[in-house]
Amino acid sequence: MALLKSTQWGLLRKVEELGIAITPASNVQTFAGRGVQGDVAAEPCSIGSMHWLGLPAGDLQVSAQEFVAQDLSVVVVYQDAIVVGVIGLSDQVDPDVVSSVAQLKQMHINPIIISGDSRHNVERVANSVGIEKFYAEVSPEQKLQLVNAAINAEEYVAMVGDGVNDAAALAAAHLSIAMGDGTDVAASAADIVLLRSNMQAAVDAIRLSRATMRTIKANLVWAFGYNVAAIPLAMLGLLNPMLAAGAMAFSSVFVVTNSLRLRRFSPVT
């Protein structure tokens, strides 16, 4: 869910607290919607969802079930085909998301959450930020299907994402926006990559694009209006050449000055 803070820094802090050495992985393979596997210290390791790796047994199974009961997203860790741990991930909503969602609604944009997380977790986040419509436990293929369905219904779709699972849907949307701290795959599939990785930056990008289009339309109306009025007068000899030259110069100054107003655009920080 692009509305949420990344969990990677929280995991790294926990690893440091436990005193576990961080060893780089090699031969890493990503399985969209499932997890990641690779070699760590010459041993094959995997980390991913319980749907992919299965529910562990014994004490780890109890821990996993407790995480599920707490509406946490559970991932399982395997080392050399042996389950060695389970991790419960909790999403923290950025403080500015509620305001960002409200701004989107004011612009007549209907925000929807599409996430692979559990239904309880996604529903909790949606309720906390004021989003009525959401999809949970969605695979990358299903995300693409939802985007295509909206496009086929003649709706304009803007997709905001940051992960490998979002890449296909980002590529299919009319407008795709990737978070700056997301994956390279998401960034390469997006039309816009945000330097500020939060929802307010996405809202500001839309606001700026709308202000730019308003300016372009105003400039076109002035340019066409000037020519429609001045050319017939000049053809009939009713327009003094000096006056026409001055009016043309004023037209250019107006267009440039009107465009420079965009420099006053101020993003919400």
C-alpha cells in the first residue's frame, strides 16, 4: 500500500537490537506477490507469505497465529529448507495521509486502496484515512485486472505504487506515480517518480499538473482570440501596423507572464 510507511527501516532497527549480523544475499530472485529467495552465507534462504511458504509448525505456528489475530501481516523465514522464524509486520499510516485523501476528494478524485495485505489490516488502514473502497489480499495479476477493468469502464486511472507487485498495474494505468524510495521496477514502470515519498507529494503533482493545464488553456484562448480579432481587421485595413505590432508584443508578454505565475505554485509540505 503506497499510503503506508516502508517497513524496511523498522526491520533493520530490530535486527540491530537483536545483535544479528547483516550478511549480503546473492542469487536473489523475487516472486511477485509471494516473496524472495536467495543465498545467504552460501545457504539457500527464503522469506515470503504463508500462502507461498506454508504455515510453520510448533511454537512458530503459535506465534504466526497470534500475529494474524493482531491483524499483522505475517511473513515466514526459511534457511536451508528449515523454518527459522516468523515476522509480524504492522503498517503505520503517514500523518499527512488523511489530509491528502481529503484533498483528492475535493478534486473529485476517488481514492481506492489495492493491497496484497490481509483484509483486516487493509480495512483498518482504509477506515483510519477515510477511504471507503478497498481491495485486500490482491495478487499482482489481480491489481492489473482491476486497473484494466476501470479503464474499460472509461474511467481515468492514476496508480500510485512503490513495489514489485505494483509494476504491471503502474504500466497499465493512464498515469502512474512511483514513490522515490520504492523499487527500481516500480520506478521504471512509472510516468512520474516522486522525490518526496509520501501521498502529499502525489497530490501536489496532480495539483501542479492541473494548474499547468489551466495556464496552457488560458494562453491558447488569448492567442486565438487575439488572432481571430486582429487578422480580419488587418485584412480590411482597419488596423494600424504600429498598433498591430504593439498588440502582438503585448500578446507575447501576456503569455509569458501568465506562464510565470506557475513559479508561485507552492506544494504542501
